[in-house]
Amino acid sequence: MSVSWIYFLPFTKSREPAHPCKLLCAFLLLLIIIIASIPFSAGEIKDIRIADDPRHMILFERFGFGPDGRVVVYIENVSYKSNRRHPSSPLDPSQMGFFLVRDSLFPRIIRDHDHLCALSSNYVMQVFRFSDLSIGSTYNGTVAISDPDEYILVFGNCLPEYKVSMTVHTEMYNLQHYGIDRNFLPMGQTPLPLMYFLIFITYCGLFITWLFVCLNNRPVVDKIHLLMGALLILKALKSFCASEDLAYMARTGTPHGWDVAFYVFGFLKGTMMFVVIALIGSGWSVLRPFLQDREKKVLMAIIPLQVLENVAYIAVEEAGPAVRNPTWWNFVFLFIDLTCCFAVVFPVVWSIRALRKSGGDRKACRSLDKLSLFKKFYMVVIGYLYFTRVVVLALGSLLGYRFEWLMALIAEGASLGFYGFVFWNFQPVEKSPYLMINGESDDTKIEISPIYTLDGEYDDDHDEE
């Protein structure tokens, strides 16, 4: 990767503009290579190998059950190994086993573990202990859930001197339609397939509308408008893949590869969104056909950070109980996401400062109310990023497990409002303040790119006679 990323982007002066499709193909190829090296779990049906694990508790799965839920656990190839050469306590398989605990009570189990074995707690529902294993070290059992709630399937090891190895197969589902059909989605995610499909239809409609607007205003269409259209396509494809992924999961318990497509288009959409925000904030393509060095550096930082962020996101989403430190990937994901949010705001701030400094210049004043528009854009970007990263998560912690879909709906509603603001205010329309010079006729397109540099510097060769 010694070649600079910036040469793949369509905004340099020394290179020929790259077609947006080439940019997307480069991103897609990179992510496919990365995703191909990541092992994926199998939805709500999981086959996991635990090898020489000394943890006193291993969280296998969190699931929201309805009034008729089921938990299937199959264990085989169980073996034990001592941490010490001469263990002080004998091996007692009855001190190891699986149990179910309500999600709200799990912190209490962790707190009481120092003086009480989790398997003996009054707050847990035992599935089985290893003393119940049959000959050949196998177990196959089903537990019915009659009290609806969000439960966690946990393996407990009350013998700290021993490590355990085993192969575990788990299934969690709710019975529907009078106990005939299995739904492998938690109760809170059941409406999501239909919701994401409707979102897909919505963004397809927005793209058709955007295409119609661009075709009717061809003289003022610039490269940024093409990238904005690509953003709508990627958002629609991501929503479609999310709908199909969850629909297959609901029926079969496995995503059948739709999760890979979801991660690919999620990466492309996320990267394109940050790139579009940065390009609009810098005034690229309409005000001037190139970027300054500091703006190039921001984009060169955002794109590889988006790759790392999506790798961390995949690791978080696909992290199973075999991963011994999943909180590390959570930290990486949150840190990179916040870094991208801060970085993408800088071009907007630089544009606002440049417009303020040039406020007294006659030619800068002719660029209409760009300062006011950039201020609104800045506030909307900050509000959108804060709402989707902080407020939505806070609301999710207050909602019950049955309303998990509502958190996704609120986030998607905020995204739709943000897209609506950006596409309405920066559409290729003759009278748009982003495209027109104040005082000029409505038929005159802005010719500011060779003059205005957003740094307060103007070319004297273009002064009016």
C-alpha cells in the first residue's frame, strides 16, 4: 500500500478525475480481502470450540424470549486440564456447567462470584452440570422458557485451577404460529426485516428523485452530486442486505452470506458518507475543482480509519465466547468512530473561518449566503453525529428488550432527516445559494472556482475591469 490513497480520489489537480465507480470498486475489493480473513459466527445457531479456557464465566449468547422460547445446547469433546502441576483441589465436574440468567440480574451474578459459585445462585436457571455428561462426554438438551424476558446463556467454572475444552452447539428461538414455526430473531428484532425493507424502498425513491433533479439541471451538476447519488445507492443496498440478512436469520438461524454483503455495503456507505460531508464542507467541485493539502490529509486519514472501524465493527458483531477480550474491539470501534466524526468537521470549520475572513471582499460577498449555509451545515452535522452516537444509545439503554427495533427506527429516522437536509440544500438547482453568486442573474452559474480558494486568497488576474 505504498501508493498514496489520494490518487484514487477524484479531486486532485495533477491527476485525471477518477470515476466514482472506480473508487467504489477499489473500496469494495479492499474490504472483501479483509472480510475474507475474518471468521464469522452462524447467527443464532452457533458452533463454537472452546480450548483450554480458564475463565470463571463465559457468556455465550444474549436473547430476548417471548412466551414460548427454547434453548438447545449440545456439548461434546469435553476435556479438562489443570493450571498447576499439583492442583490443591480435586476435579469436580459438578462445579462446571451451563445456566441461564436474566440480563438485568447478570451484574449481580458477577458481583457475587467471589464468595458464591454462579451455578448455586438463586438468580440462575440451571441448564445442566458437567456431572450430568453421558459416556463419551456429550450432552444434548432443550430448555423451555415460559417467563418472557431477555436471558443470557452462560458457562460457569467454579474450579479456578482447571481449564476446560469443549465443542458447543447452541440454538435459541421463539415458537410462533401455535408452536409451529421457529423464529431465530430475538423479540426486539422481529420487526426489523420489514422495517429495513421499507427503508430500502424509501432510499430507492430518493435516488430516483435525485436522478430526476440532476437530469433536469444538467448544466449545474458537478462531481459532488454524482457522489451524493452514489451515497443514496449504497444506503439503499445496505438496508436491503440488512433486511435479507435478518429475514434469513429469522427463518434458518444463519445469514447464508448476507452478513458479508451487509458489512461490505455498510463499509462503503459509511466511507462515502464521511467523504461527502468532508467534500461539501470544503466546497470541492463547485467552488473549486481541487482540494488543499490539509483537506487531502483529512480524507487520507478518514478512508483507512473507516477500514479499521469496519474491521472492529465486524469483530464486535461476530465476537463469540471464544474471544477472550471482546471489550478491546469495542474500544477500538468507538475510538475510531469518534475520531472520524471529529475529523470530518474540520473542513467545514475551515470553510466558515475562510468565509468570515473574506467577508469584506467584494467578490467574496458575491458568493451569496454561503457563510450562513455552512453554519447550518456545521450544526446539522454535529447534531446528527451526536444524536446517532450518543442519544440513540442512551435511548436504547432505557427501552426494554422488546423495543430494540425502536432504537434502530429512531437512528434511521435521524439519518433520513440528515440526508434530506443535505440533499435539499446542496441540490443542483440554479437558484441554490451554494451555486449562485449574489447579484447575478438566475441564468448565470457560479464562476468562482478559479478565484475563490476559501483561504481568503484571490487571483488578481480575474479582477473585473
